[in-house]
Amino acid sequence: MDELWRNVLEELKLDPSFATTHKMFLSDSELISIKNGVAHISVRNSFALSQLKKERFYNKIKNSLINHGATIDKLEFPVMSSNSKNKKTSELSKKTKKISAQDLISKNNKTKKNISVNSNLNPKFTFDNFIVGSSNDLAFFSAQAVAKNPGGEKYNPLYFYGGSGLGKTHLMQAIGNEIKRNNPNLSVLYITIENFYRDYIENVYSKKQGYAEKYRNVDVLIIDDMQFITGKEKTQEEFFHTFNELYNANKQIIISSDRAPSIIHKLTDRLKSRFESGMVVDIQLPDLEMRQAIIEFKSEASGNRLEPDVSLFLAENIRTNIREIEGTVNQLLAMAEFRHEKPDIELAKGMIQRDSRISRPQHLNYKKIIDKTCKFYNVPKDDILSKSRMKEINHARQVACYLMKYELKMSFPQIGKIFSRDHSTIMNGVSKIEKYIKLDLEMRNQIQDLMDLLHE
């Protein structure tokens, strides 16, 4: 049975369209049995179950099993029990000793003072409940690599950046929790850069004892919100020395920020170079499929199951960050419970339409969007409405079209009439902006700044 499943997994790995799914949902799966034409394949959680039951994944697994000699008509995906997970993790830990982690433990026992460290980790942040998609898969796999081998050269430091509410804190704390679970003797500390700054100030004025040991004797230092170090020269110098102390001792450093190191204002060049010397990963806005997966996972975790048309509708209408997506799901479920109704498509539509009326000023119209966009990009209004194809003018025009589409819910033909263009041209322009927003942090910031101006 084990050999059959290994052969199936090896075949699925070679399928490019299945590669990410394999890593996310099948890497720790097991073929438990084949009885009466039904193959039972255990998976880690209910989210993996919901994804693998989708037709395109289900059929690939089924066909691969048949190709390797199995006689089956159906697949079942029972979720592993907690005992099974713990047993499997324990067996894996025995087989694969982490050299770097063991070196750290050995060094601690020999040279480090016995200092009690409060990790500040939230146990609810784990890899199991982190939703993975195309917008954050590299960040997720980098995080798993660090959790397995803290202090490894390739991922040290590990630097995540992206907008608010995209899961950076969740992912960093998941690393810390996984390291503590696998290597209880390692000390892990999670803090924000503001905590570091306040400790430094307190140390300067009151000569606080144990300040240096708190940060420089840990095995894994996780620092959140690095962008707030801007302008704090003495704090930057202190962090530079702390970074060097940890890095030279092969301790793991994990950092997050809302922007890449190169564009943090007034960050010293030597800190920039150190942050960029490891793995720098951009966490992007979730795409449609990932937004729907988050909505389904969140609702199931609350003891509810939304119909596919409801989760798809919400995913299409909530194009912001994960935190706001989760908040909308909570709001819908609470509204359904209060009204003693099913959280169906009609209730979801009513909630979205009501919130749109509340959040969007009544005076917002396409003329205001054009005016604000022209001022933001310093483009004359006559030019944005003209046939000009100059790069700067065309970009501003496409941004205005994007805002009309998602802020005013206008159709492509309606927008095309304003700019005297075919609806397909408008659609292509909006698609370009959507792509830029997904891939370019600066573009995301521009759109957010413009939206703030519109809602003033």
C-alpha cells in the first residue's frame, strides 16, 4: 500500500498543474486502504479535504491510482485524527534530525545562561490553519523550510513584506510555534519593532538589566512591523549589532514589514544589505480562488458551511485583505444567526449592498474619480479623456477605469462610453491594473492612497 501511494505521489509531482496542490495537501497524506472499490486517503485537515474533492484534483488522483494497478471507483479523504498527526510528526522527527537546530541546542547547553524567555507566541497561529494560494505559496514554503531547519544559511534572515492583513504575523508565529513543538529546548522570541524600541529607550534611561541578553541569547528572533524603525537612528544601530550577534552565531532571524527593505524610508544601508542577504518574499493580495478558499475555511471553522454560490459571490465582491475577508464572513454568519436564517446568496447580496451604501459616499461618481486620479498622477483632465496613448496618461486612465469598475460597480461598456473607447479596451486596461496590484506593492499603495482620497 505504501509503495503504491509513493508511486502515485511521484507521478503527481511531475504534473505542473498539480505541483502546488501536492505540496499543500498531499505531502503528508497516506493511502490507508482500498476496500470494495473505495480508496481511503487520509489528509491533514478539512480544508485539504475540500480542495482534493474538487473534480480536477479528484480525477487526477483517481486516474493515477488506476494507472498503477489499483481497482477503484471512488475516493474518500478522511481527516487525520490529532493522535495520528502527533504520531507521524514524532516518527518524522526521529528520522530527520535537524543539524542546525541540534547545533543550536548543544551550543545553548554549553555557553548560554539559563534565561527564561517568554516567546510571546499565539498558539492559534499554525501552518495547519494558514490558507495557501498563488499569492503566498513561496512565503509559506520558505516558512516551512525555516521551521524544519532554523538557522540555515539559505533562509537567514527570512524577510516577509506585504500590505496589512495578508497573514505575515500569522506565518511568522506559525514558524515559531512549529520550532517550539519540534525543538522545545530552543528559545523563540516574537516582538514588534516598537517593543524593541521601547526596551532600548528604557535601557538607555534606566540602565535596565538583561536587555542585551533578552534579544541576543535567543535562538530564533521574530521581529514584526520593521517599517516603524524608520528615523530611529540609535535604535537602528542597536538592532544592527543585535542582528550581527545572532547571525554570526547561526541563530534564525525572521522579519516582516509592509514594504521591501530597499524602500523603507531612512533605513541605513548596512541594515538594508543585511535584510536583503537572505530570503526576501513578497506576500501579495489573495486571488479569487484563494479568497473563496479562505471564506469556505473560515465558515467551516465556525461550524457552518456556505454553499459554493455564496462563497464565490463573497470572493468576487471582497477584493481586499484576508483580515477583512474573515470579518465579512463573521458578519454574514452573525446576521444569519440573529435572523434565524440560512446564510444564503440573498442574505449575502443584501449585506454587501448595504455595506457598499454605507462605505461609499453618496456623492462619489465617475467625475470625482477622474478629477482625483488626474490630480494624483498630475495629468490634465483633457488628456485623460483624449485619444492620447502616452504611457503616463494611459496608466492614469486605466487606474480611473479600475476605480469606476470596483468603486461604482460600472460595466465595461458604461466606462467605455465615458472614455470613448470599446468595452474590450477598457476590460484589458482594468486587467492590467489588477495584475499590477497583485505583483507590485507600490501599485497597491497607490490604489489605496487614491481610494482614501475618494472617500475623504
